[in-house]
Amino acid sequence: MAPAKKKSEKEATPKAPKARKAAAPAAAAPRKRAAAKPALPAVAAEERQKLVELEAYFVAEKDGFRGDSKNYWITAEAIVEARLAGKK
């Protein structure tokens, strides 16, 4: 029989486990929501009606009263809704 080979130093020393990267922290604490904007006061139906009537008049006046009153009204409703929502 042939004599057994000696293990080199690299083969003889046990390998140490590789260091693992630090684990990411557990789920971060949930972020707090920004404070909500205060709600605008509700407008009564009668008040809204008056606002739309007045705005429809101004829209018609700007057009020289040459258009359709329904279109003036629809335009006025959109304008009033935008103003009430704070989108001047």
C-alpha cells in the first residue's frame, strides 16, 4: 500500500462560517398620517340654489345673454361646486 498523503494546511483547517449581513429591522413603525384639513361648513340647499342662480346670471351676462340658459346653469353649478370645495 502506498503511504497516505498528508493534508495541506488549507484542507486541514475547518472553514469558519461566513458572516451574514445584519438583518433588516423588523417592519418599521407605521407612519402617522398628516392632520386632515378641517371640513368646510355645509351649505344648505337653499343657499346653494341662490349661489348658482347668481353665478348663472353672471355667466350669461359675460356671454351677452346670447346662449342657452341650461348651459349657463350647468356652468354655474360647476363653478359653485368648485368654490365650495375650495378649488377657487
